[in-house]
Amino acid sequence: MRPIEVNPNVANFVKSLRDIGYTFEVAVADIIDNSISAGANNIKIYAVQNPKPLFCVLDNGLGMNNDELIEAMRLSSKNPDDERDNAALGKFGLGLKTASFSQCKKLTVVTKKNNDISAKQWDLDYISRNDKWLLLTPDLSEYKNIDIFNNFYENNNSTIIIWEEIDKVGQISEYLETLRNHLSLVFHQFLEGIGGEKIKIYINNNLLLPFNPFNPTHDATFIKSTELIKYNDKEIKITPFILPHHSKVSVSEWEKYGGSEGYIKSQGFYLYRAHRLLVYGKWWGILKSSDATKLVRIKIEISNDQDELWNIDVKKSIANPIPGLKDELKRVALHSVKDGMKPFSTRGRRINDKNITRFWNLVYEDNKLYFAINKENPMYQKLLDLLDLKSREILQMYLKSLQAYIPLEAIQAQVQQNPHSFKQEDAISNQEAVKILKYLQSIGLSEDEIKKIEIFKKHKELFDGK
């Protein structure tokens, strides 16, 4: 029996093609990839809402002639098995089209190579009506009032991507801050000039500043030695970073490097391919995210011929390393986590410091861990001496209840969310500390005993000149 050709319903295929799962910022990043791969070092993003939503990306890359443009407009214009240039950021030849279709129904590309201008357009409504992939040649006079076209005509080689009939977002202006944050992170190595020429990206004429998630220039950032791993004859570069504890940075810097999702969700691996950040804040099931490891960020740098090892999707926003590779990553991660937990474990041990008379003890008992009132504190002991038996019983019941119901979850949440605002020690003012000091002196405690009491570790100035 002869084979039967069954062509897809174009209108339905177009609808499914638009629903791959791009967010607005991820789609724009895919467009930027094309500009960088074309050798652009100056990229301008132009977004306006009125009279109709319009989004443009202009670059000064190599540009294309008419034949090259037609091929670039073809879906899956590249063979993913072909060897790619080391700097190439794309693989399937789908990014321009799928990213654009996910956000708009009309994609226009105007390009210039050696001052020769070509233009082509995909109109999804037109395609659906005709049930054919018919590529249009737009009238450029329709775009003469778009300001960014003045920059296009100034360059000998240039390309401008235009999105019209944008229907997946509301007010574009509401998405620009999210876009700015995403691009400054994803392309920070290009914006910094790491590994090549520095690239400039503008959003509505505002220069985009790089955001390096590892805060590498801060003195308190611990940068571990880079390790090179060979896997299936591919080289993988891994560099762990331990970010500064909140006590080492300002409030603004702490919030900046926590990002919109916070430190707990931002910990883990950061995967870079050809200097472009693909996936970040993932442990890939190797470890669990926790408050104790929230300062650990591990940079992984790979070449663009390793996609099969990492299962990178077409959007370049999802990756999952193969099992054998996870074993190598786990080894590195476990060593990094030990260092990352030190700022917190060290502080945890201080509560049992014998040089300080604390109000609380950390108790290990019958495989249980809990906080208990320090009954060796001289202030506590003196209080008991002043009370009759009935009053002692009431006090003991109250303190027992107090230590049983410490609001640990609320404390943990506040320390995570507002570490710089959480100042429990300030509950005792300087005037109150002076009053306590005088009272302890009056009941016969020695200066050495008083100095060891936790309160006076913060008020050492009260003993100056004595």
C-alpha cells in the first residue's frame, strides 16, 4: 500500500506552536541570543504601548541578505546535529520564531547587509486563514514613524525584530522591570565583557547594568578553587561561591543579591553555556534547598556542544543533567555546602560559649534538641532567692511554658525575610542596661561575673574607666 501524506492542520499547529511555555522575559532573551550570535555589540530594545502595543529589538550585527533572511524565517532552520560555532547561543533554529509567536501574532524582520535592505513577515492570522505557511514581504512605509528605525538606517549592517499584535501580555510597561532584571542576570557576562567584547543593551534608551549573582568583588565572598571535570570527553568548569552573611553587607546589598525570590530559592547551581546563563537556583534533586545552605551558589560553565549531557530545552530555561553527571556534581556540592553552612553553624555554637553567661542553653537530650532557660545565670538564681516557695513555683511554671513555646517558625521567617531589621538585643536600652548593672553590683556580683552576662557583651563601655 502506498504511503499517505497527512499534513498537519496549519491553524491548529500554529496554536500549539504558540503554547510552548515562554514567559515574556525568556522570549526576549531568546531574541537577544540571535543578536549576540550575529556579532552584535549594541542592542536596543524599544517598547511602547500606544497607539498599539509594539516591541522591537535592534542590533548592529552582521545582518542578512534576502536569501539568508528567508532561510532564517524558516521554522527549524538549523540541524541540531550540525557542529556549531563556539559562540553560537542557539541550536535548533527555532528561537526567533517560537519565542516571537509565544508573545505576538505578527513577526516582522527587517535586516540590512552592506546597505541592502530586506524584510519579511510572518502573520499567524493570515497563515491560519490560508492554511499555508505563506511568508509576506511587508511595506516598510508602515514603520516609518517608529523612532528606532532611525538607528536602523544609520548602520551599514543591522537587523530589527518587530512584534505586533501582542496578545500574551497586558501593559508592556508592567513587564519592563521584570525584563530588565532577567536580562541583566542572564547576559551579565556579556555586559561585563567576560570572555569577549563587552556588549551594551538598552531598554527604551536606558543602559542595562550587569547583575553578577555571585557578588565576586565583595571581600566577604568566599570563592573556592575552580575545578575542571572531564565527562564523555567534554570539559566542565565548576566554581563554588559562598556569598557574604547578612552581617557583612548593607541592607540594600543583601536585598540586591537575594533577588526577587530570596536567598533560599536562589541557592544551588548556575549553568552557563557559552557565557550565557541558562538555568539558576537549582539543585536538580542532588540536595534540598535550606536556610543553612542559602549562601551557596555554584557556577557551572559548559561549551555549546554538551546539550545532550544537560537535557537543555528549546527555550534555554530548563536543564537536567544526566545521572552520571549528577554524581560528579553531588561531590562538589557537598564540599561547598559544608563551607556555606559555616557562617550559621559557627553562630549556632556560640550559644554554648563558656566565656559568656547566656540566658538560654542549647540542650541535647534523648536524641532531642531544644532551648532551655539557663538556670546557672546569676540573675536567675538571685531572683529565686528573693521569692517565697509559692512564687517560685509560679515562676518555674511560667518559664517552663515560655521555653516550650518559643515561636521558632516566626523567628526563622523574620530572620530570613528581614535579617537587618531583626534586632532582638535592642529590646534592652542603654538606660536599662545601666540599671541592671547597678542592681547586680548592689547584690554583690563581681565585675568579672557581670561582664560574662550576655547583656554586657554589647555594653562593654559601661565598664570603661572602672
